Amino acid sequence: MTTAANQRAGSAADATPPEEAIAGCALPDSPLAGALPGINACVHCGFCLQACPTYIAMEDENDSPRGRIFLMRSLLEGTVAVDDPSVREHIDRCLGCRACETACPSGVPYGQLLEATRATLTAVRPIPLLARVMLWSFARPWLLASAMASARLLAATPIPGLLSRLSGRLGFAMAMLASTESRLERAAYRPTTAPTRGSFALLQGCVMEGLFTATNRATERTLGVNGYELRAARGQRCCGALHAHAGDLETARHLARRNIEAFERSGADFIAVNAAGCGAAVKDYGLLLEHDAAWAERASAVAAKARDVSELLAAAGPVRGNSLPFTVTYDAPCHLQHAQRVVQAPMAVLAAIPDLQLVPLHESDQCCGSAGIYNLIEPDISNRVLEPKLANIKATGAPWVSTGNPGCMMQIGAGMLRAGIPARTVHPVDLLDASYAARG
């Protein structure tokens, strides 16, 4: 490629960012201009390169974190145009996994920079049509409920499994749907532990409640066993993560306000989240609404209550279950490990299950390529990122792959189905729930 944007990003390794603000900013009052302190924090050291799944897959400096940050600076300097198609191409290719944040010695808040850049670009060039339709649907409860109900009915038939053999987006989407079928058998039980650790409201989630309803109920039961009391949080909406990642910050803020109201009404001590991407979004509500005087304090208060379910369970022990002689490998969701920095808590959940054999997964911290709706918008790159993950899973020989995010469960599940790998995905909470159910 020979565009100005590519040439500028390609020289990122030799750049020395100034410490002060850019004089004569080309995009004043834009979300990207507000993110300049984060851009200035990048010293272009290159530690992020081998942590970045798109750089590993494509070996292109333009598709690395430091290359994209150089493009962001170039936009503010006016040396590349905001309507340059190559800028949008390289920014859109980013998975937003935030693995670069874990690797960065300078503490660059890359996730914030990415969302600010996409919001700035979207003001000039709309989000692609397929993404707009999906985001529009997730923001409307009645339409989302209908779509999820239809998806559940379809998943209960052999059709998704048959169509999963097709190539392209349709085949992979059907494979994702087929992978939501749960094959983890467990008996029903009622928690009898006294609530001594406080109360929680469950973030039900769009896909979790729509396609992984059993995991939501398992979350409620396992937390009940560990001394937490369930409180209802009626009026919940989509968490807004997908919209924020796509650059639609206004819709994300609207959805966040509705959720803040719902969780405030619940009066719960904690907000339990079993979807890593949603958890990262709720924990960032304070940042999302920091410039809204009427909501900033309320947003920060709600964000402070958010916990991944594994964090709450680990804080309680968790209570040991009964024998579950399964062989499992664990894949760390990016937004749990890199965005929330929750690493040991899921291990504590699995360690509470007697006779569970945990097989280490090579590069378990690497992205699987799901990234919300990325796998449907950028299917070719998503598949390239997924390929090494599938190879590593196959090498474990484990029949169960445990991970704490619905997008990862469906992405990996679909990949294994199409690759003929005889394994299933399962949420860690479902395994603990099955272990508790086995106690009788």
C-alpha cells in the first residue's frame, strides 16, 4: 500500500512523540482530541507487537498497536485525512482485545484510544451497514428479544449443524449457533446457604440470557451456594459494549444510563457479570460518562460494584463441590484477563471442583478472534486469528474448553465444529454448578 496513512504508520517505530499537546489540532473537540494524553503516553517501544493478534497474523506494522497509535496522532496533526479509507481499514481491523495494554510498560490506555478514534471516524464515515443493523437491534429490547427467541428455536433443530458446513459468514454464523447447544448434564438443586456475603444483581446480558440462559441460572445458584443473595434488577438493557467498541458512544451512554438506573433500584451490594466483555464495559461506566455532570458520580458508583462472577466466587472460597471427573482446558477471555486484569479467580473456581483435570493451554492469553461482532464483520482476519487457537486446543486433547465469555464460547465452539475437533465449550460457572448439583 502507498497511501499517506500507511507510510506514516509504517514509520511509527522511529517516532518520538512530543510531551505537549499538538499545536493547531486538525480535529479539535473530537473524541480523539480528548484522548491525546493517552496517545502521548506511547513511546513506540514495540513491546505490544507480539501481544497483538492482528500483527501476529498479518505481520504489518500498520496493523499493530503502535502503528495505529501513530495513525491516531497523524489524524490529529492533519497529515492524514479523516476520510482516508486506509485509516479506517487499519482501525477497523483491530480486535480491541487490549492485550497490548497488558504488555505496555507505559500504561497506554489503548482501548480508550481505539473507541475515541472510531467515534471520530464514524462522524465522517458511517459504520458499515451490517454492523449498524446489528447494533441497532441490540439497542432495542423488543427486537433483540424476538431475535434471540428465534435463534433459540433454530438452535434446537439440526439446521445450524447442517448449514455450518457452508463457507463464508452464513456457515460460520450457523456453526456459532450450533455451538450454543449445551451438553453438560446436571440435576436441579436449590442453594441452602445463608446469605452472609452480601447481595448481588445479575447483569443478564443480551447473548447470555438469550442463548446461554442455563449459565445465567447456574451463576445465580453458585453464588447462592457461596453466601450471596440474589436481587432483581429490572429494566436492564444491553451493556453498550458493542456500541462503544464500534465508536457509537452516544448509544453506549444511553444504554449505560438505563442500566445504572436498574442496578440502583436493585439496592444490591454487587453486580455479578458472567460475560467478560460486558463486565469490562460496566466497570468502565465511570469513564464512559465522566463528562456528564448528572451521571458521572452515579456511573462511578455502579462501576465500583461490578465484579466478574469468578471474582465473587473466589472471594468466598469458593465452596468445594462433588467429584466431576472431566478433563478441561481453560482459555482466558481477553476482556477478563487484559481489560479487567482478572487472572487467578477463574482458576480458583475450577480448583473447587474435585477430580477435575485441568490441562494447560498454550497461549491461552491470545485472542480467539471473536471480539463482539468482529468475526462477522471481518471474517477473514478473525479466522486467521482463530487458527492457532484451534491448533493449541487440539493439542491438549481435552474434550471441554472452559472460557468465561459468550462470544469466545461461540467463536471457539464454531471453529472446533468446522475443524472436526471433538470438544465443547463450557463456562467455568457451569462446571462448578454441575459439581454442586452432584452433591445431591
